[in-house]
Amino acid sequence: MTNLRLHKIAFIAAFFCFLYRCTPNLRLIKYNPPKSSSTVSVSESKTETVVDTQTTTAETEAVDSLSSFDTSATVEINFSSAFDSTIDTTSFATVASDSSLELKWYPPHKIVKRRVRIALERNTSEASFSTSKKIFLKTSTKNIGITAQKFSVRCSKDGRFFFSGSKGVREISCPCTLLTSGTEDLIMFNQVLYRGNLVLLSEQKGTFSVINHIDVEQYLRGVVPLEIGKRPESLIEALKAQAVAARTYTYKRMLERKNAPFDMTATVQDQVYGGADPEYRESDLAIKMTEDLIMVYKDSLINAYYHSTCGGKTANIEDVWEKPYCSYLRSVSDLNSSGQPYCQISPRFHWQEKWTSAIFFDQIRNNLSKAFPEKVRQGSIKEISVKESFSCGRVKRCVFSGNNWTVDMGGDRLRFIIRRDTPDKSILRSANFKIVSLGSKEVLISGTGYGHGVGMCQMGAIGRAAANQSFEEILKAYYTGVVICAATEQG
Ligand SMILES: [Zn+2]
């Protein structure tokens, strides 16, 4: 054997040693999930409606006092008797072929990996459940087996809990957990099927909360479809970008709320979550192909805000919210090489809203007096005018004035003052708007984009995927200077 051959062998051996060391962070992906969902599929129209009307993640930040949902609670609760982690519900669709194989290395980022806790309902006194397979109700003292039946849990005014099933009523202790017995078992609650376990937590005044306790990757299967809609496999890079953004958002919230009774809500306050119902093949595939991938900036998980349609330019976080400058949440152009916005495919790229003047001024005065009770007085509004806009187009200063009072405000809060004339008084689609006419009979406002404008533009991500950008290119276009890492268990 020549020296040259020995060198070659040594080199190859060293390479495989290196490969072995990196194994935990290698993406060796084989996938072929089922062609159809095992549960209810999402219709195109429903998905479009959800995407078009959704306010995502960071809408949460601006909702604050307007919401009845208190996510700031930090009450310490002992979950040890309620959260059972011995049953594995984490497996995905069976790997069945080598038709697609991807190998890529990502730097590791250590995090505490645990199941996420999603508040499905809070402060209820009664909840009904059903299951087609066997599940167990686990309390600190008992395990009750439940098979193929409907059952309910009720809390009395004096804080006692009662379980009602086909064999009658019995008193139970709380917290307790509804445990599934297999990986594909689902529990129905409020007409929605859920994977993982449901935990019932005692709240004040004879009420309790229903919390879904579920593996993060499984949770994402019920988030990605509702956050970005049903998309074909040709746009899978957009689905992958959405999966990484949603996963990063999830782990960040889990870190921040580790001492709270739950990590997130299932609504636009955090991320819209529909349990197992909206799952579909391409979304599952995108989640699996990006398993454990998260975005990191300077060794910290990022706040991965995202929104529907930026309108051509995203927003600096400090411009739209009362939050500090953030290096990775900068205003960036969303134009392609021909100068066309990637998100112009959005049905809400341009919009117009109309009100009768009486309704418009009435709601503005009501909303302003709630937001600025010390300033705004009764009487008619004399002036509403846009004085200045940011370079991204969103309004920096809008002046409202009446008899001896003036409010000068800008950014995303304007959307909560100028609400649309819809039955639920939904907020204005974006803060990038112009007042077209402010007449005595009718008010007309036109605008661009949908959502707060911070972080990833979801419709832009779809446009970029259609232009053959990878999910990494998409994410790095919207989150300045981030690194894509593989989440690894903090040992
Ligand atoms: Zn955009």
C-alpha cells in the first residue's frame, strides 16, 4: 500500500468521524406522508378566508387591553400530577420511500425541549369531550379508562369537580389529564379533534381551563395550514418558511412563559391553532422537512413575527409598536428584480373601506375615548388628517381633534381606532392608508397591505417560493441577519 493510498484512507476515515460527530444536527430526511389527511381536510375557500382575514402573531401585541384573554398570568401551578409524558404521541406519518432525500447540516442551538401547552378554553364551568378510542382520565390518585363514548367534566361553584360518563357521575380531583393511548388517537373538544393530551386546570370561582399538551412538531401541523393556507407542493418552500417561523415563535413563547399555566392561546393572540382538523399532506411535509429548525440571532431565539401582506415594504418594529429597535426586525423591500412586490398576489394588496360618516365619526370618538380617556371629550370631531408617513408607507402621525382636544398618534394602534364597518368591528387592514374622502355623508379610506408589517410577509413568502427561492432565502429576506439552527436538547 502506497503512502498516497494511506493518506486517502486516513482522510476518508477523518471525514466519517466528522460526519458522525455532526449526526445530531444533520437533516437526513426521508419522507412520504399519506396523500390524504387522516382527518378533516381544509377546503380552499375556507383556507383563503382564514388567510385573508387573519391577524397573526404580533396582532397580539396590540390587542392587549382590548382582549378579555389574560395571557400575562404567571400563577405557579404544580403540573407534576397532571402532565404525563410517558405516552409518546410524536410520531409522524410512516416513512415509506426514498423518493426524496435531503442532507444538510445546521448549527445546533440548545433549548429546553418539552411539550407546548395551548389554552383551548379558559374559565369554563363545564366541558364535553368524546373519543372513538380508549383514553384515560388521570388524576393525582386515579386512572379512569374511557372507551368510545362522550363524557363531560363540570366544576361546581364551591370548586368541586365531577366527571359524567355512561356509568354515571363521580367526583374527581383537579388538575387532571385526558391521556390518549396511541399515537394517532384524537380527542374531540368543542367540535375540534386534538392530538396529544388535554389537561384540565382549576381556575378561580368554580371554573377551569382546558389545555392541550402536545409535542411541538405535532402542534405545528395544526398551525401552519391556518396561518398560510392550503398550498400546493410547488410552493412548499413557503410552507417550510412558515413552519420555521411558527416553530421559532413557539419555542420563544415557551421560554418566556415557562412559569405560566400555559404557553400560548389557540387564537390570533399567538398563533391560530385548529387541532388536527386542518392538517394536510403538503403542510405536514414542510414541517417534517424542517423538523427542529429555528431562527437564531446572536445566540438567542428570535421573535419571529409575521403578517399576511406587507404591501411592498415591511416595517421597522419600533415604527409600528411601542417596542425597542431590533436588529433583525428591520423594514426591508419586498420587490423582485422587476420592481414588482412579491406579495402583489395577495387579494388584500390594495383595499378600500367605506363608512357612512355618522357611523365613522361615532366609532372613532368611542375608540379614542377608550384609548385616551383623559384627553378625548364629548362633542363632534373637527379634524382627522394624516400628517406624516414612514418610508415604508405606514402612517407615522395622524391627527384627530375636537373641541379643545387633539390626539396625535401613529403606527399599528391606528388600526384599532379606525375599525372597519363589519359586524365584529374588525381592525383596519393595515396602517398604510390614505384618507380619500371625509365628507358629510361618506368616508372613504384606501390602503395597501394586510397586517402589522413586521417580520415575514406571508404572501411575499408565497411569491418568493413561486420565484424558486428556498425557505432559507425567504426567511433571511425578512429577518435580517438571522441564522437557521437545529434545536437540540439542552443537556
Ligand atoms: Zn410583502
